[in-house]
Amino acid sequence: MDFENPDFLFVRVDGRLVPRLFPFFYRRYADTIELQGDESVLDFGAGSGGIAMHLAPRLGDGGLITCVDICPPLLGIAEKRLRRYSNATCLLGRIENLGLEEASFDRIVIHNALHDIPGDERKDTVAELARVLKTGGKLHLREPVKPSHGATPDEIRALMNGIGLSEERASEYKLFPIGPVYDAVFAKKG
């Protein structure tokens, strides 16, 4: 799948149809992310803003959500969904090329996106995410773990541990419409 130049059907289904048919899919996960309201949150692989549209209203005047994605049409949908929130920003491009300030985010959310990064690029991508995460910050992740689609929990755990993040909690379960998923929170220690 070419996420930088996706076909019309993918954008229509993943960007517009899925969030309308399965709003609980995004809302329930967003509700598991503990926020005080003043955090800086990075939604990595934000797509059409399915998670961000549930997090933005929970962030007060001191909070900010930044959506990052490489897919122009999906990020365009996210911008429209989030335009009523002055605390929401959308950035198009690869995280490694955006020049984000070191230690600038309290929370990073990766929802159903890490598995789409080619295996040989994942370590650099995750290292960049760790770089922009503040000490004491948390990375929230929910990923498919089917052998044919995704990485195993052990592979994800090793990847995160390898760049200095430690697992605080994790669970594995089946989730409609994805199938088996790995749901974890990693912390950046000092």
C-alpha cells in the first residue's frame, strides 16, 4: 500500500466510512488515554483523525494535539474534522523529516499505524518518536498482531526497549474489525 499516494477507494473507506461506521472503535481507545488536559499529544499515523477528534476536546487551553501522517488525503480529512479545535495541528510528512523539537510531547499515540512502516524503517521511526517524547512521557500503542499483518508483541516490546522506553502495562485481545491486537503503554524514564 502506498500511503503517500493512496487510491480513491482506500481514502473513501478508511478515511470517511470506517470512522462513521465504527466510532466506538476510536472513542473507546481514546478514552483509555489518561489526560489532565494540559498535555502536548502527538498522534502518530493519525490518518483521518479518528483518535484525535476524541482527544482534542479533552485538552484544555494549555493542551495541544499534533497529528502527523504521510497521507495527504487522509490528513486533509483530519484537518476538516479538527478545524473547530484551536489546540489541534496537522503535519504532513515523515516524523524523521519534520524537525520537531526534542522532548516536546507528554504523550504519543500510535493507533494501528506502526505495522504499516516497513520493518527496516521502524527502528529509526520509533527512535525519533522517543526523541520527541519528554522524560516521564508515555507512548500509547494499539497494533494488530496477526502473523500476516503486523509485528508480534515481543517484536514491538524489543523495539521499544531498544530505544529506551519501558513497558508499563500491556494486554493482548481480539478487537473487531482488526482481530488480535497488542495494547500497551511505554514510559520514557529519566
